[in-house]
Amino acid sequence: MTFRKLVLQPHGVEPCSEILNRFTKMMNDKIEGDYILTGDETFNGMIVGSLTIPTGVYCEMNGMVTSDVIVEAGATVDINGTVGGNLISNGAEVDVRGTVSGSIIERSDIKSVRVHSGAIVVGGRKSSSD
């Protein structure tokens, strides 16, 4: 008896392997221009521009962003890489273990940016009232 692998796929839908390959490539490549995440992502590449993490999205940032990283309320980000500009939090959950070349700017009464031992923040911390 011979068994064949049967993969059922609705019309117009890409195989998972193609989606995964495209996703992995995008997150490891160099992206020119400002970038807004559309879902949970691990980022290992480089963005020449700014990165925005919207509400409800999780990002593990291991790569480099040459400009600002803007994190909206309700988003979560782990920064293990390098932020070339400012880290701007609008009430998000942020853990900094990497480098922020600019300042950490908290634009909310909720102060939820944690800077861990070994992290580097060149410009210090500021709040929206500064």
C-alpha cells in the first residue's frame, strides 16, 4: 500500500512555506523608508527610517532602526537591538536591553518603559511634560 501526502488548499491561498519564506526574508532584509508593523513580528534586519508599533502588536526588535521607534498604547516591544533616534512610548509596554541613541520620550501618564541593566540610552529619559 502506498500513501500519498495530500495537501488541501483553498483557491488563491499561498502554501504556508511560501508565506513563511517571504516573512523571514522581509524581517531580515534592509527596509528603506518608514515602516508600520501590521502584526506580531520579530525584526532582525535594518530599517532606514522610523518604525511604528501599533496598538495590540508585539515586536521583538533585534535589528537596527536608524530613526525613531514609536510605540502606541497597548503595544508591546522588546528592544534588544539599536534605535538610532528616539524611543517614543505612548503608554506602551517597552523593555530596553539594547541601545537608544536618542532619548526615551514617554507621552503618557503610564510610565511603562523599563531600561534593563546593560542597556544604553544616550539622551536620557523625558516625559511629555518636559
